[in-house]
Amino acid sequence: MTDTPRPKAYRYHRFSTPEQDSGTSLDRQRKATKDLCKVKEWQDVEVIEDKGLSAWKGDHLRVGGLGRFTDRVAAGEIDPGSILVIENLDRLSREKLRKARRWIEDVNDAGITVAVCKPELLLDEAAMSGSNMGTMVLYLMEAGRGSGESDRKSDLLLAAQEERMAKARNGIVYTNRMPAWLIGERDGKFEVNEERAQVVRDIYTWCADGLGFQAIAKLLNDTVEPWTKPHRKSHATWKPGYIRDILTKPVVEGEYHRRTGDSRKLTGEVIDYYPRVVPTELVAKARAALRDRSTTGPNHHEARNLFSGLLKCGHCGDTMVRVVSRAAGKEYEHLKCIRYNNAGSPVEGDPNEKNARRCINGTYYRYDAFERAALNQILHLALDNTYFTRADLTAPLVVEVAQLTKDLEVMQAKQRRYMTWIEEDDEATEAKDMLREMRPALADVRLKLDQAKLGLERARGNVTPEEHLRRVVEVKDAIYSEDDETRQSARRKVAEAVRSVVSVATFRRQYVEGKRTPVREAQLALAGGALAYRFDNDGNMIGSPVNFGSAMDQFGSTNTGAEDVMPAIRRRALSKL
């Protein structure tokens, strides 16, 4: 007589949150399932575990270890008569009872029994069909307890979240976690640490001026003690990632954007929870600079090429790149076509064809001469009033003008009442005295209002034409300053301004009869096609500014032996407008 083979047991353990990984949940489940297998004398053939999968959502029924077990059952890889051993039913499912029952019945159909340690249950086909009512009643009670417990926990979590959001809507601190520039205690109100808030405003100002995350972090590490704690044994420093968060998240504007669920999906509700520490105008300017900077290179904070992205080859229409070389202790800046160094023979035929690999334009052009010549002609056009706006001064001056205007209106109303009183009663000496005393104060308010309005206009960059030319000259001198900070700040401002008025700059070589080397020329076209300037390689202007279209035709028609691609460049330039 042969012994009956022992059933194969597959022990299943699960926890739903990462925090439980360091706890006793798995150890407890492992012991319970192992002890049951030992008592029942089942073959302990495999351990299946799911870490961080929620039974309430049913994630583990579709994916993870249990999901793969289900697929193996369906494929016939698990022998009929095998047993899935779990600690209790909420390890298997906290979903609604019917869904959990359907899953158990599906594995029962394949001959698999589900064994529960606490309370001890064997859920086989007979038990689930109702023929064994005692087991079924125990199953229903246990499964209902798991589902009800999850519903209760979910309701409690939602209620707690709503309570926190109600506090947030009233500006009440609901957590001890808060931005580093704010001070507050739970159930109290926020206070602003003005010293740190000024650093935040400085970060936005530097960003608006063109500094990137790395450059701002370096500047802060040289001047400001870090706010964040060091990671393990490293020293505390300002990190580019932290600068990015300050510049991109809505906290500085006082907003809390509500999220919900494990995926932290935005609900669309915006709560004015925090005190605003950065003016609206400065936030907009800094974030616009961030968007513009996304298309520039890694050295954008230095703005070494003021015309980055605008310089094109006059032969193939591709980009001209800035090349720096050094000789005898001096630095030289040149421009060359990016396609000249491509592998293959020089382009024959139309260089705009897709199979064209190498441009014929191997000539180097002096960038320094072009930059100075171009700025001499266009800088006063590029630097309009917006580039001289002082966002840090505008907001307080707007408030001051509004307050002084209100004060003036109140005083003028009083003045009219006194004058009406005097008109009705010529002997109203008291009104005459009050009117006489008011006049100096009224004149003082008018003077202060005029001064505040003038200051606001200047803060917004509005000055006379003569003053504008003077400040343009100052900026031009600053971009070649010996002081690094002054030079970089000015170059960033000019680079941004140039992009607003320049459509394209093209560089072309032209062979002239009797000369062995080609004549090198550059053409700068303004946005809108209004004007175009031509320069030789030493920065001297050729002729007078002309209409963009006629200049392009003239520029292309003087070429000998090179393809005429000016119409294509003209279309490309005009498409940017």
C-alpha cells in the first residue's frame, strides 16, 4: 500500500505600505503560515510575497507575486490539490466581498484550496458552494471584517484630510512641515522670516536676469548659509534642485495646490495657504526667463554669444557656431558653419536636400567684430523700457501712489466742503482758518504724489529719449566690463533683448575677381523685415540699412560659384515673426 502524497503548499505574505517593510508584519505572517503547514504536514514548496501592494485596491490580484500565481493556476502549472496558505483573509483581499469570493472560486475551479491561519479555514469548492455552512459563515464574517475595517480606515483618512484642508483654507498651520522662509506652529498662523524671504526674492531676481540653477546655487554658497540639513556625512550646501523647486513651485505665491490619492493627483483646488513672499511681476518675469532659457546652451548664464540661435550660414542655412581659439596669450572668437565639418564631400547641388552632408562654407568669421558692429546699430532698439524695469521697486511704489492718491482725494473733498461753507457764510472764520492751514499739507501731498508717480515711471523703465540713450551706452560699456558680475549681468540682459528684435543673421563668403581669398560678409535682419544691415569681416558697415527683402536679394546675387539659398533663409526668418 502506497502513502498518499502530501499536498503542495504555497505560502503567501503581503504588506501594503513601505513603512511596514522594517516592521514585524512579514515575520508574523511567515511564522503563521509555516506553523500551519507543519501541523497539517503539507509540502512547503514555495513562498510568494508582495511588498507595498494594497489589498484594499486589489493590486496584488492582478500584478505582483499573487498575480503571477493566478496566471500559473490558469495555465495549469499549479497541480490540482495544491493549497494557497495565508495568515488571514485581509492578506488576500479587502475589496468588496463578491469580488474576493469570485477570485477564490476561480482558483477552486482549478482544484486549488485556500487555507487561512486565523481563524483556521479551508476554503475549497465545497466550502464556497455553501454545502459546508459553518465554514461559509466563518468566511463571510472574516471577509466582511477585513472589508469593513478598510472602509473605516479610508473614511477616517478622508475625514482627517478634510479637516487639514479646512484649516488651510483659513490660513491655519496644519502641519509642522513648511517652507524654510516661514515660521509657524500647528494650529497657529504663519510668520515670514524676512531675511530668508529676501533671499527668495533675490533668487527670483537672479533668475529673471538670466542666471541658471547652477549659477544661483554657486552664488548662494559663496554668500548665504544653507537652509537645508546635510545628507549623511556631506556638508550642507545650496543644491540646484532646491533652487529649481523654489523657482517653479507655487509656494512663493502663497498657493497650496491640493493633491489626493496615492498618485498625488492634482484636484484643481488652489488654496491661499501661505503668505506671498515674491511679487507677481517678478514671478512672471523669472519664469518667463526659465522658459526662454530651456532652448539655450549650458553657458547661457554668461551669454558669451549674444546672438545664440540667430546665426545662420548663408550657403546651407544651418547654424553658425561660436569657436574660441587661443594664440600667444590672446583669445580669438570666430563663427563657422556647423555642417562644414560633417563627413563626406562638399555639397553639390541644393545644400538643403536631405542627403546633403557637408557645406561648402568653410570660412571663419570674426564674432567679436560682428557683435560690436551689430550692437552699435540695434542696441538702442533692442533695449526698450521693459528691460530697465525694477520689479523690486515697482510693487511698493504702486502701493505708495495709490495711498497718496487716496489721501489727496480725501483732502480735496475736505477743501470743497470748507469752500462751500465759506460761500454760504462769508463770516465763517473757522472754515477760513482750516482752509488756510490745509493748503500747505495739500501742496505737500501733491508734491509727494508727483514724485511717487515719477519714481514709478522710472521703476517701469520710462524715461526721456535722451536718458534712454545714456542708459543704453551704460549697458554697452557694461557688457565689456572687467568685473565678472557686472559683465555677465549686462550680457544676459542684452542677449534677451537682442532675441526680441533680430530675426536672423547670415554669414556668406563671396569670391571677387583678382582675389585669392573670399570676401566675408554678414547680414543682420530685424524682426518684421523692416531693416537689414551688412557688415564686412572687420565690422565695418557696408552701405546703408535697407529693406530685408531687397538686402537678401542683393546679398545673394553677388555670389559667384555658390548656391543661392537666400529665399529659403528669408522664409525661415520670416516664419519666426
